[in-house]
Amino acid sequence: MHELGIVMRIVDMAEKTAEENQVEKVTQLDLEVGEVSTVVPDYFRDCFKWAVKKTKYLQGCVLNIIIIEGKSYCQDCKQTYKTTKYGRTCPYCGSSHTYLVTGRDVVIRDIQAV
């Protein structure tokens, strides 16, 4: 379960940001999770609930996970398509000269604090 490692990194970043901005408490964390990032949202939420109990600024913080669709681009026909439906093969021309454009990353979108 690699979610715990990612959670710890996210929590550390949010704690550091809270301290640098002299906030009292982080109330909500919006996180973009790529559809093909290999992060399982339910596992991530469980790890997050456990991790924030040990923090100074994030205790009771609401986690909002926004799933970012996996999209790939075909270098041959210049079309974009849904990665999770078609994989690495372009559904328009059958080419395998494709690459992932979106849906791989885990990114903090917004931190709300008081």
C-alpha cells in the first residue's frame, strides 16, 4: 500500500504551508488524484484519517478528492482519448505511438484554513 507514503508527503506539505502562513487550522484539503495514478481513493482516505490525528494543523481536516480523468494523446493522428477505456492503443487509428497527457499525478489543488 503506497498510499501511506503519499499521504505522509501531502500531510507534511500541508503542515509546512500552514506554518509558513501562520494559520491556526487547516479545515479542508482539495486533492487532485489521477485516474491512472495507482492511488486507491478509499485507502488514501483511511491513511489520511490516521495521519492527520498526529498533526498540529490538520486535525479534523476534510479531505476532498477530485478524480482527474486519464487521457492519452496519439502522435500519429493527433487525437486525444480516454486512457482507461483504450489503454496505449489509439482507438482512432490503432497506433501505439501514444502517451499519457493527464491522470497520472497527485496534486494539492487547494488548502483552506482559518
